[in-house]
Amino acid sequence: MRVIECTHPDEAAELVANDILAALAKKPDLVLGLATGSTPIGIYERLVRAHREDGVDFSRVRTFNLDEYIGLSAEHPQSYRMFMREHLFDGIDLAPEQSRFPPTDDHDLQAACAGFEAAIREAGGIDIQILGIGANGHIGFNEPTSSLASRTRVKTLTDKTLHDNARFYEEGEVQPQLATTMGIGTILDAKRIVLQAFGTKKAQAVRASVEGPISSFCPASALQMHPSVTMYVDPASASMLTMRDYYRRVRENERSLDELGFR
Ligand code: PGA
């Protein structure tokens, strides 16, 4: 796993957005795996700006979101379909039928989840998967103890996740306890994975995912099995890493290799 410690979340957002834009320039029908939450907003802002100011063309891109709540309509302000419209889709030239979310409205959810997996395969697989991480180590809504081989399915959210997200709901408003999420196996099928984690709240999860044993108790630790994961952290989320100096030195050496023209 590559660990890139950025001075500020904005630096990480810039690096990830530039990475996506470079991949898009090479492959106009790029397949993106998308995450919601506060962490990826800076990436989406930059992609929207690239479309508005530089005319970057997203019309052939396909997207698959990681997860969605069961029981919220697409128009509900807390639904992830609404989040994506607000933060990305309304700002770029992507037709609605090119974006898919894990199914939450179908009578036969299991069959619909298999259909979602098939759609990813038919698109040729996810080229770049964007991830955040929960304070409990979840990726998507794969909560601790999720099977490391899991596929898209319905999960019950943990008390920790419900508590962390309660701030988005009005007092008395019903907060969904169920969500459909890509599985850990689904995520690991992506060709490339970029994960961002910022703030002290994430420090323990970052340490467990990068330096801890692979364990379903920290779902993000499964990323150690993937050949191409870059984790972007800030000084606060990096604060518990024991090999922090080493990760910095790796980055410096990568820069030197770049300057010398190596690939
Ligand atoms: P956050 O959520 O980006 O709002 O911190 C991340 C997550 O729970 O996966």
C-alpha cells in the first residue's frame, strides 16, 4: 500500500482529482467507483471545475456508487443519489443512465444486487475506486466482521456508524439502519483504489488498515491484499502510524525517480 501524507486535505483532493483527470484523458469511457461522505467532496469540486472551466468531457464515463440507504427516496436530502447529484452529477455532462447505485428499491434485492455486480463486469470493471474510511475501519458500508470476500448485499449499520451519521438527521427523523453496499470482494476487484482519510477521528482506523493484521474486524485492512492502493492521509490521520517517516521517504524517493525519468 502506498501511503501519501499530505499537508492538508486540499492537497490530497488535488492529487486524486489530477490522477482521475489524467486517466480520463487516456480513457474517455473511464469507469469510476464513487464514494459519498465529507471526505471525497474536494475531489468532486475539482472535477466539476475541470468540466466548467476546461471543458473536460465526462459524457462517456460510467460510475458505480459504493452504497445507498434502504428506505430513503432518491429525492431525500440524505440519500446518496441526492448527494452525488449535488456534489458531482449536476455539475458535469454525465447522463443519468450512466450512473448506478446499489439497489435499494427492488422487491428481490438479492437478484438486483447480482444485477449490479453484472453491470460492473459488463462495463469492464472499475478503473479507479474512490474510498473513504469509517472511524471503525469500514469501507462502503462493510462494517467490522463483514466477510472479506463479500459481494454487493444488504448490511445492518453498526451503532458507531449510526452515531457518526446522526448529525445529518433532524431530531425525530427516522435514520435508516440498513444499506446496500458493494462487498469487500467487489471493491478488491477494482483495478486501482484510492482511499482518503483525514482528521484525528480516523487515525486508529488508518493505523489498523495499513499496519494492522488483515482482519474482518477492520474491513479496510483487506486492502493490503490489493496490488494498487494509494492511501492519502493528513498529519492528523497519520499520527498513529509507526512507519510514518518511512512512508515520507518512499514518497521522496518516488519523486526523485520521476525527476530522473523513471516510470
Ligand atoms: P466521512 O465518512 O467521509 O464523512 O468521514 C467516511 C465513511 O464513513 O466511509
